Amino acid sequence: MKKEQKGVTLIALVVMIIVIIVIATVTTYSGVSTLQDSKEKKMIVELEMIQHATLEVYTKYKTVGLESYLLGEELTKDRIPTEYLSFINSTAFLTTAKKDEKYYLLNEETLKEMGITNCDYTYIVNYGSGEVMNNEVPETASGKILYISNDFKAFE
């Protein structure tokens, strides 16, 4: 008489566990990659949003002529992240530079004054040239420099 066996053999169990581990690994990698891509896109969208607001402020400044429109803390060259030094105009740090040629730090409070909320970072801007740089994260995980001007986007 044959005895009927029920259940899973040890080999089948090991194969199932290996398959589950492979699926979990692929899913995790895909999820992490998607999350990283979405964070990068958010940083770039924020950068472009800040540039639009900066250009709006600059237009008001040019129209009215009041330097009080140029918001933010005026920066010296040593406060600019080194990743951006090849992009920026060093004449902005001369004593003869006009207010709209200088670089400014925009923090959360300043951004709120410009009508921008929910930004994760602080930014460096040059109103005259339309330059905008992420002050805290100079480049994304994939190596894209977070710099934009009227003529140039380093992240493209």
C-alpha cells in the first residue's frame, strides 16, 4: 500500500523562496529608482519656478526702480558653492557691481515674500541675469548640476 504524501518538498520550498527574493529585489530597486527620479524632477521644477519668480521681481524692479524689490541676502563669492563657480559672473562681486548684478540668497521667508511656498531648499539668484542655483544641493544624485540662467540649463 502506498502512502499518499501531502505537502511541499524541501527543494520546492527553497526554489519558491529564491523566486520571492528575486522579485522583491527587482521591485525594491525599481521603487528606489522611481523615487530618486521624482525627487530629481521636483528639484528641477523648483529651480524653474524660482527663476520665473525671480524674473517677475526683476521686472518690477526695472519698472519701478526701487532696490527694495531685490529680495534676499547679498552674497560674497566665498558663499557660492564651488560647483557653480564656473557658471557665475565674477564681476558681480566687484564693488562697482550694480545691485541687480549681485547674487542673493533666498531663504524660506524670502521665498514666501515672493509668493512661493513649499520649497525644500534655499536658492542663490542673480536678478539681472536670471541665474538660479540650489544653495543646499548643487547637483542631483545622477550628477545633474542644479543651475539655470536665461540662456543655459546645466541640468539638460
